[in-house]
Amino acid sequence: MSTMQAWLLNQQQIRLGRKTRPSSIGSSVLVKNHAIGLNPVDWKLIDGRLGRFDTDTIPGVDGMGVIAAVGDTASHLRVGTRVAYHTNLRKDGSFSEYALVDARALLPVPDGLSDVAAAAFPCPVLTAWQAVQKLPVIAGKVILVNGAGGAVGSVICQLLAQRGAKVYATASPRHHAFLAQAGVVQAVDYRQEHWVERFAGMQFYAAFDTVSGDSAQQLAAMLEYYGHLVCIQDRLNASPVAPFSTCISLHEIALAAQHSYGSDAQWSELIAAGTQLLLQVQQGKLVLPAIQSVAFERLDVALAQLKKNNDGSKYVAVFA
């Protein structure tokens, strides 16, 4: 029985070991990984914040590689095709030489786009797209993105600006120049004690929060009547405004939940959008965060750095 190199999770720690290589059956596809994108959700899973996992579970949700084998109901896919993917975190994931992926979740990687860029794409960009889809109207609207220096927030800003929104943002100063180039009208430093006062007198049609439930709660008072609050990091279980006041709509984003609850039609819509956004990255119309590549054998070191300082940089582990 063939084995593969993989990072294995036990007792809130990962170690590099070996595990049986999975076989593709049904609608599953076996991908030989070339690069693996690291995300905050990965260290949260390892830390036990997302529940308990079986012994020697392989973490990781993002990856890129080539199709190595297909199941009997996925024969329309061609072995050797370059693909990127976001996979189900409740099953063995991307931190390995091979990953078993639902055929519905595969993104074709365009020619000319690097393996590293493709691996950095799925989680932040698909999350950002889902978040922006929550708004019924975008063009001409005044919108705030809180935490725009992060991977998801920076993509949200770009997508909103592309669709004609007047985008405002919070981010550390070192991200302000990039955000201005991306079309953000004004960015303020969220670490300033009274940063909210910089937007005094403004009412936002929508606010996207990528920071925490507490910060999302704070943004609610800045929304106009019938405004929209889109929570990406946490959810709000109750309305943060008084009854019969600003009748805001609450939205939550959970890309991982699509694996358990998404229909075939919803997967088709997501992958179609992702395919077009990958083309935008290849054409330079959508800019990903700065990427730092590390060897697969040092994936744990990069993940620890991401946990310590999530400054908007993107780490991608690559195979030699």
C-alpha cells in the first residue's frame, strides 16, 4: 500500500510523518500537490478551536497541484490538469503530498499563473467573493472594510472598487498606499484610539468586518437605515442595534460550511466566479497579498509565524 509524506495532527500539535495515500472513488479526485496555501483557519484547527479531530488527521484547506487520479463519476476530468482547491476541513486536507478533493471544488489554473499564486488564492479570494455577494447593491454605495490589510479584506476592497463602490477602510499604515491604488477612498489606522471619529458624520451602506465579533458590534452604529453588516471572522447572534431603529441586516460568511451544506448549483456558481477571479490574478487585475514561499518541510515554522503575526502576508509551502 502506497504512503505519502504528510503533516499529522495529534494533541494540538503537528508533526511530519507518513500516511496511506488515499484512493479516488466516486466524485473524488486525487491531487498531487505542488504548493499549499496557509490560512489562519489552519492554526485555529490545530489549536482545537474548531472541535476535535481523529488521530493523525491531516490539516489544511488550500492547495494546488495536478490531477493524479479521478473517481468513476469524475471521469470528465483529465489527469495532469493543473488545479487549485479549497477542501473540507472535516476531512484530511492539503498538508500532504497528495490530497483527496471533491470534484466540485476544483478550480482550473490558467496558463501563466504560478503554482504559488494559485495555492494562495482559494480561501481568501473565495471568502471575499462570498462576502461581497451578500450585498444587493454595490455601485455608488459607501462601504467600510474593517481589517483591510489582511488577505480577505484587501480582496474585498478590490472587488468592491471594481463594482463601483466608494470604499473606506481600516488597516495599518503600511497597507494604505496599496489600498489607495486599489481604489479605496480613505484608509485609517485602526490602532488609533479614536479611529471611529475619523468617519464622523458618515453613514455606511455596508460594513465588512474581518477582525472579531466585538469590532463588528462597534461597526453597527456606523450603518445607515437598512444597512448591511457582514461578519467574516465571527458571527453576531443578536442584533447590535435597538429594535425599530436602523433595520440593519446581519450576514455571516463560512466558506468551509459550503462543503457540508452547499448544493451542486451553489458549487457551480462559486467555481465559475473563482475561475474568473483566477484569470484576473493572472492578468494583474486582482492583486494577491505578498507571498512568502517556504519548503514543505518547514510548513510548521511558517504556520507558527502566521499565528504570531498575521500581518497580511501570505505563506505558501512548496515541494522541492
